[in-house]
Amino acid sequence: MNYSNIFKYFLYGLLVLGLSSNANSINDLNKIRTSFDNNQKKVRIVFDASKKIEFQIKNSKNQSQININLKNIRTNKNFSKPSIDKKYFKKFILRKIDNNLDFELVTNYKIQYKYFSLKPNNNYGHRLVFDIYLGKKKSTNTKEKKKNSTKKIFVIAIDAGHGGKDPGAIGRRGTKEKDIVLLIAKRLHKLLKKEKNIKPILIRNKDSYLSLRQRINKARRYKADLFLSIHANASKNRKARGSSVYVLSQHGATSEQAKWLANKENSSDLLGGASIDDKDQDVAQVLLDLSQSVTIETSLKASSIILKKLKKISKLQFNSTEQAGFVVLKSPDIPSVLIETAFLSNPKEEKKLKTKKFQKNIAKAVKDAILEIIRKGII
Ligand SMILES: [Zn+2]
């Protein structure tokens, strides 16, 4: 097909056609109809109106879209936008600008087009018809997309809990949570660094104190795709043991979000003297509020994979993800999961937490989980 003549004619200009002398009375757009020809090479777009349509075409430089400014017209009450085939079209926009309607059609193809007006007949009123011919698929676009999807680098924020003046839980032998979780975080970081499509970030890489806000800000600065906070648990019950995984509950997200808004500056630093008396308090220090249920959904999916991998190397305290309404991961847009690796308050587990083997196993399990999370397109 060669429509180049028609196309050239319209290509760089701005055309004003069909200007009516009666510009003051507003036209009604009743419908936009679309139809394809049999071999899907041409799409016809028909604007049905109560009067002759005045319009202006703004040709785009990249030849894959068409912009038409429909003059002095409004959509009538029964108007509904037609659905478009995503295979061919990227965007179909109708904007009201003053008394005009701006129609924008963005396609996945190089296009050419012609148009004509039709007077009313027995079946239809005034019509403006555009025939849009789909040429070559915009190759740069699809290539770019492919490149992007294969080249997507996943940023994983690894947050070793506590640090500096905040030791976290302390075991009977004096093992400090902040030290153990930093070792595990570093091991995980090292493993993830080997993966081509992963960029791991250590929220802290030394024994330093970071407020909750600082932790989140850092993750956000790096545009993290996933935030993992690593901890070791503690309980009054010295027999309590096993790994567990937390995400924020919707209820917690909502109420904490409200609290946060009310008290922006203070809410991030609830790290008082960490107590090993109450395991919940430990969790409370870490998880911040996630305001979006979508993020929580994603966090839940990710956490169940993490739990599945942990199960292979450790006893689980709970068989499913726990959801808690604590003041914790304050990024509404970053899926966030808190991992309690084991109980420092349990003498056996304290001993285990200190071993390279267990630290490595945890790091490996979490790494495997992250790979599966990415493979399954969860983040
Ligand atoms: Zn902790």
C-alpha cells in the first residue's frame, strides 16, 4: 500500500477544515465507532455527531499517533468511549478542553490516514470518518520493551535490624541481635551480588544506629523493589523457637498511616531501649506502615515464598505469614517483609544463630526465595 501522497499532503501541517460559520452553537458528539477491515490493516474511526464536525488535525512527528481537535463540541449524556484493541493501540484519549474535544490515538504502528465527512442518511447523522492504515510495527518500541524487561535490575534492600545504641534482643550468653542480623544481611548481600539482575543494598553495613525513617528513606532513594528486614526474635518463654515472617496487616497500615500523618516527625523513631521481654515489641520496631493494600498483597506473596524456603532449613514458629499492625515499614510503594530468623532468647537457638552454617543457610534460603519471587513476577 502506498498512501504516501495522501500522507505527505497532511504530514507536517496543521489543517483546519470544515469551519462552519455557525461556530457558537455547540455540537453533540453521540458516539465514536471503530471497526477493522478484514485483514486488520485498516481501522475506521467514525465520529457521530448531531451537526457537521469542525476539526483540526495535529500531525505528530513520530507518525504513530493522530491528534484531532474537534471544535465546538461536547459529548452527549449517552456517550461512552469505545473499547480499543490493545494489540494495535496504546492510547485512546478524549479530553475536554473548553468547548472542544481533543482526540488522541496512539498506535503501535507507523500510520497513514485519510478522512472525509458524511452527511446524514436514513440511518446515521453527521459523520466524520478517519481511515487509519497500519503500517510497520514500531520496531524500536518493541525492541526497547524487550530490552527493558530482560534488563530489569531488581533492587533488593536488606535491612539488618537495630544497630548502634540499639542492640535489639540479647541472648543469655550476651549475643546481640544487631550483630547477628548484620552478619546474615552481609552474607545475603554477598550472595545476591552474584546475580546479574539483582542489585542488593545494605541499609546498614556496620554497627550504626539508623532511625526507621532513615532506613525507609534509603530504600526509597535506591528505588528498592523489595525491602527485607532481618531480625532475631526474643520471648519471655525461653522455649519459644523457630523462624517467622511478618508483613503489615491492612488494619495496621491504615491506623499507622493515620498516626504517621498526625505525627510525622516522631513516629519513625520508636526505638527505645529494646526489650527482650516482648517479642511483639521487637517486631513493632521494625515494620512500618504500608498504606497500599496492593503492596501488602505483594508482600504477602513474597513472604509465603520466603517462608517456604525457610522451612527447608529451619523450624517454623508459624506455618504462614503473620500480619501485624505494628509501626514498621513506612513505604507505601515498596513490598516489605520482616524475617525473624530464630529466637535469641532460646539458648539452643542463640547458639545456632552464632554459627556460620545457620547464618549461611538463612542467607541462601532468602536468596533462593528472592530468585523465585522475581521469576514469578511478584515484584
Ligand atoms: Zn529485631
